[in-house]
Amino acid sequence: MYEADIRHVRSGERAYALRHRTYLWLVDLDELPDLPAPLRPLARFDARDHFGGRPPTIRAGLERFLAARGAGLPPGSRVLMLAHARVLGFVFNPLSVYWCHGPDGVLRQVVAEVHNTYGERHCYLLGPQAAQGTGRVPKEFHASPFLEVDGDYRMRLPVPGERLALSVTLSGGADGARLTATVRGHRRAAGLRGLLRASLRHPWPTAAVAAGIRYHRLRLWLCGLPVRPRPRHDPQEGLR
């Protein structure tokens, strides 16, 4: 687990900054945590919460997405996922990251899965360069009502170790806005004591994330930032 400090900084029209503290899980998709029954409401990892939501496991959903892009993993590959768990029946993951290692331990792919508050999902296939340097992809998904679906993302997503240090920068849009999001954290043991401590420090963290997004959205709207039309969303191949 990682005690995480998340920051968003918007520059350009209506500069704005926010900070949110929470905790995130780093899990092996083939060895998901198996908690005692009384604690399962505090952390569940369900296939319905990722990718198309229909495959039987999160790993199967990832494999389906990769296969649709000709980037399937060989047998014996290992995948690490950084995400919120479902807590008290609710989950919201603005960003989930998957590091896909081949059976030789070499990083083959990095996948960034983005959710918006409209219940839509989109995945970006970045390749190993996103962990070793910076992955660059065009924005293809409506994630904020104040930003057009244009510009480019630059993502630095190194595999977490003792420290967690991710960054995502959006720039190049027609409105001139620039958004930088960072996730910083320190690794903590994910045992019973660690889970209870994190739950006490951050009660119902998934609901807090969703509520925080709506709160800051309201503040930006009250500041006069114009709302952009939400385009029609067509699920990607492999997420339908």
C-alpha cells in the first residue's frame, strides 16, 4: 500500500490547484489480496470495476484489451496494478496503472486506465517508455468538463518501489490550458494493521475521491470556467 499525496495544477485560463491525500494498493493481478471475511468490505478488487467489466477477472480484461491491439502478453507474464480497491461497496479510480512484465521480468507494456464521473472508461497503451522515461499519447477521452478532448498527455509512470512518483501532464489543447497531476507516496506494509491504520486515517477513500472531484468542479464553475460539451463516447475495442 502507498500513503499517497495527489496534486493537480491547472495553468492558463483560470489557474487552479488542488491537493488530496489517500492510499492506493499495488497488487499482483494473479495474487489479489484475500482478506478475512469481516474485512472484505474495506478492500475488494472486482473485475466489474476495470476495463469492460465483463471478463471474469481484471487480468482477463487487461488481456482482452492488449490482444485487441496486437500487444498480448506471453504465458508466465506478471502484471502489477496500482489502484483504489472497492471500499464499502463503492469504488472510483480516476487513474489505474498496469505494469506488464514478461516471463523474463522485462517490462513489456504500461497501460493507463482512466475513468470519468459519467461512468465511462478509456485506456491508453503507452509501452515501456512510460516507466523508463516519458510516454506521449494524444488525449482521446473526456475526463474533465472544462477541457476539450484535444492536446497530448505526457506520462511518467515508473514502477513503484519504496517510493511512488507518477506524473501526467496535458498540454497543447486549443484552449491553451495546461494540467499537471502528480501522485507521490511511500510504501507501507499491506497487512491487517496497515489496512486498519489506513482506513482510520482515510475513511471511505473512494467516496472521498468522487466527492472531491465534484467539489472542485463546482468551485471551477463558480469561478466562471466554461463547461465544454461532452462528446459521444464509443467504448474502445476490447472494452465493449
